[in-house]
Amino acid sequence: MKPNPNHQEVAEFRELLRGAGLRSTAPRLAVLRVLGKSKSPLTHAEIADMLVPLGYDKATVFRNLNDLADVDLVTRTELGDHAWRFELRDPSDPTSGRHPHFVCVDCGSVTCLTDVEFNDATKRRAAQIGQVTEILLKGHCTSCR
Ligand SMILES: [Zn+2]
Ligand SMILES: [Zn+2]
């Protein structure tokens, strides 16, 4: 039998779901695989575009995205364009998925800035202002500049 390159990944996702108390269902595994392959957060529409041809309907994809977000396996972010974007997070790292994003004002592409962090003084200042839910940088990406 030929080794299946996806086998290990599926086993890891099953383990993640079990750890979060969710059943491993085909749509949940499909959603996790799409998010696992992406380097940036994806909208529901983008995820549905990939999964509808595989036989999952949009409502199923949306429901499962929200199930995964509810148990913190996936983060939901809103980057100012009224679209939720979803991103896989590492449940063993409490800060995973809580990073700033760069949005290109020309093409709308989103980049994760996992190494950009508030320093302590900025964190204190932010806490005085309110609860920061998203840090957003905007500009022209290298392919649009
Ligand atoms: Zn761009
Ligand atoms: Zn991100």
C-alpha cells in the first residue's frame, strides 16, 4: 500500500476535534484541511468555493466553521470589510491566531503578521482604551505596489 500523505494530517485533525469535544465529521475535517493549507485567513465564501465542488453545501460549511470557532480551534476575525475570516489556530498556544493582519487596500489580500506584538506600555495603553479585538495594518502589498 502506498503511504497516503494526507493520512497524518487527518489523524492530527481528528485528535484536535476529539480534544475540543467535537465529533470528527467529514465536513469538519474538510474545513480543517482547507484552513490548514492556507497561509492567511479565508472568508466563508472562499472556503465554500473550495468545498461546494466536493459536495458540501454553503450552510454546512458555515455551521461547521462556527462550531470550530466556538471551541477555539479556529479564529474568526473581521478586518473592516464586514466579512468574517477564519483561520486555524494552535490550541496549545493561547496567543495563536490573535495576531495583527495586513490588508492590501488594492487587491484585498490578507497577510498574517504573527511576529508583530504590542510592547508592555502599548498593552497598558490599549487596556485603558478598551478591549482590542483586532490589530489591522493597511497598505499596498508587494504585488500591487
Ligand atoms: Zn495587493
Ligand atoms: Zn492571521
